[in-house]
Amino acid sequence: MDESSVVTPPYLAGPLRLLPFRALMLSPARIGDPSSARAFVRPYRDVADRLRRWERTGQVRHDSEPAIYLHEYTAGGITVRGLVGALDLSHRAVTRGERAVFPHEGIHPLQVADLADRMLEMQVNPAPILLVHRGHAAVRGIVEELLETEPDHAFTDRGGQRHRVWAVRGTDQLAALDDALAGSRALIADGHHRYAAYLRLQEEAPGGPGDLGLAMLVDQDDTPLFLGPIHRVLAGTTLDQLESAAARSGATFDRTTEAQAVARLGPDTLAATDGVAWASVHLEVPRNRAAVEVVHEQLVPALPVRPDEVGRHHSVEDALAQVRAGSGVALLLPAPDFDLVLRIVAAGRLLPEKATSFQPKPHLGVLIRSLRDEPVARR
């Protein structure tokens, strides 16, 4: 296998299972503080000892008993709730019908190997990967019952995010949650490379702590994450070249004003600018496909001159800043539709790299998993 290529990560087989673990939690004054990232830097083999030192000085709390946690956080006016537990990684899907966790973009094997080595040296999962699903009524009922009780932790962190955390430890509650989640199918919203690194560690040492990986499962119907686009900048490309590519690929290219181009932005229409002039690009997007797929599969390959680079930017401002010097063309993409992404992955396809932006994400340090803790036995 070409280690520089983009490949599809393995699929986990159902049932989807989150298992209890003994959470490490940074103190509220450290969560959201950029300096706290120092706990997870080189030499990675010293990370576990650093966290233990912080625990002795009250900067880290380590739960004495394992739990699954309900974590609610609020950032930028958006409140998100997710169940955080140790995801069972021990079963791979053979058929499409067995799949329980769905990646929506490919991964770089070299990056995966680096992350796996780093986690093995650190002996921690520093942050949960982010999974989203459409929660079953039974799952939502358990969450609603928890929300009627006082949280175990409630605080505003150093970066301004508000957090509430409930620990689920009761035998009956855990069994009910296990049963309720069994039929769930989840999409990876954030953490594709960490997910693949989890699987690599599991394959290298099955039967140990690597059989589990830290994950947060968010119900997109209850507290949805905002799903935004990631825009493209075609370095070295001109609007004339983009117009030529549009004609070759069956798209419609219309030079217009900035206001009109932005107003037309939609599921099959892009806005394009070189920093001076603007255009609207209407794509022929087949059913159950996304505009970003057509951009990478048809529009960009049809350019008469290959771009020097295809940049990816989460905000319009960042994308436009790259073309103010006339160094390329910014393509402003429409926000992807969550149901469309689900249909794409269910069909066995992946989106191009960096096609979606799920926001907001929780700050680092609220819930950490130590690989040195004994894994909880699976039923």
C-alpha cells in the first residue's frame, strides 16, 4: 500500500457499544486554556506522569469508579449533548449491513501511524472522537431522565465554554443504555485519523486497553451540531480558466456581482472570485451526490492548467484572504446536508477530504481516558 495515499478506514461491526471508563478531567481553570496543551506534547512517554503530577496538585481529577458520561457543552450560543464512553473496537464489519460506525472521508496511513504511536507513548486518549447519530427514543429517554437530576460537574471553562457532566454508573442504567445503543449507526463527525489510529492499536494488541477508544456520541436530532462547508482556494487558477473548466464539465458560469453570487449559493451552485471579479457556477449535481464531490471529480479536473494547490478553509473570510493578491480563485461552497451525508456513506462512498465542518467541538480536557486503567470487561 502507498503510505502517502488516502485510503478508507475499516468499518466497525454492530452492535455499537460504549463502555464505562474512569475519566480524567482537567480542572476548569485549565480547560480551554491553550497552555494546557503542554500536557500532551513531546516527550509523549512522559504524558501519563505529567497528568499524575497535575492530579497530585489538584489540576486533574481521576474518577475512582468507571462510568459513561453525559457531557453537555455550550459554545457560541449552541448547546450540544453527547454520551461519552469507551467505544468497543473489537469487531470489524465484513458486509455493508454489519457496519455501525461510518467514516465520511479517507485517511492518510502515515498520519494514522503517527497518531497511534503517539497515543501508545502517552498511554491516554486525550479527547473523544465525535460521532453523530439519529438517536432512538430509548436513548433520548435515558438522556432526558439524566437531565432532570443535578449534574456531577457544572462549570464555565477558561475559554468560555459552559459544561455540565453527569456520570452514569448504576448497573440498571448502564444495561438500559447498552441495550438502547445496540442498534445505533453513527457517522464520524470529527476524528477520522484518531479513529483509524484506535483501530491500528487494537489490531496490534487485541484483548487489552486498545480494544476500546474514547468517543462522544451526539444525537443530531436532539442537540444538533452545526454542519458547515469547507471552502476551496485554487492557487494559481484564474476566473477565465474556471470558466473554461465549467464549459468542459457541463456547469454554467455566470459573471456577476458579489451580492448576486453569494445570494445564489445553494446545493448545486457555488460562488467564485479572484478577489476582484465574481461569478456564479451552477453545477449538474446528480441525485444523492454533493456539490463538493462534483467540484473534485469534474470541475477541478477540467481546468486547462492544474492548480498549484487546492487550499481548504473553514471560513469565507479565510478563503477570501487568500485571493486578495490575485493569486488564485476562491470557491465558496454550500453547506452540506446531514441527511445527504448519511445517504452517501450508506451507499459506501466517501466525500473528498475536508468536505464538512461539524461545530462546535468541546474544549480539550473535559474527559480523558487513561490506557493504564483496567479496561471494563465486555458482556
